[in-house]
Amino acid sequence: MTYPDSRRWLATLCALTLVVAGCNRDTSEADAKKPFTLPGASKVVDALAKKDYETTVAGLAEVKATVTEKTHEEYRRLRQKVLDQLVMEMGDSEPAKEAYRAIGVMETGR
């Protein structure tokens, strides 16, 4: 392979990497903004916004009980939204820490 060919190969590889990385980011951003349609999910989101962590965890447990294989991905998004918010607030809030731990116990059974 000659020098110009290797540069062309490298440029093609870089362009392909950027395209693939850009596509993945757009998908995750769209998923984050997609509304939740699971029964009880709005209760979880509302309780989280009000920083009512006990209701948030209880609502998440109720939603988890209704999840099927078909709706598992949406439940995962909801759970991740809750966990992300709790992590942001854990530094200043003992109830947020307790809620985070409770969700961990709920998910792992320990």
C-alpha cells in the first residue's frame, strides 16, 4: 500500500467512525425525550419531579410488576431516568440516597 492509499484508507475509516457515532447519539437523545406509555409511569415521573422519593420507588415497583418482554425496554428507560435524577441529588439528599438503595434492592433482590 502506498502512502496516498493509506491516507485515503485512514480518512475513510475516520469518516465512517464519525457517522456511526453520530447516529448512535441521535437515537439515544430521541429515546430520552420519548414519553413513557407504561401504566403508572406518569405517577413515577410526577413523584420524582416533586422529590417524593418514597412514592417514586413504590410507583416504579408497581410499573415493574406489569412489565412484559415487549415493554421491558421502556421500563429500562424509566428506571434509568429515575436513577440518573437520584444520582444528581444524592449529594444533598439523604432520602435520594435511600431511594437509590431501595431501587438497587428491588432490582437485585438483595
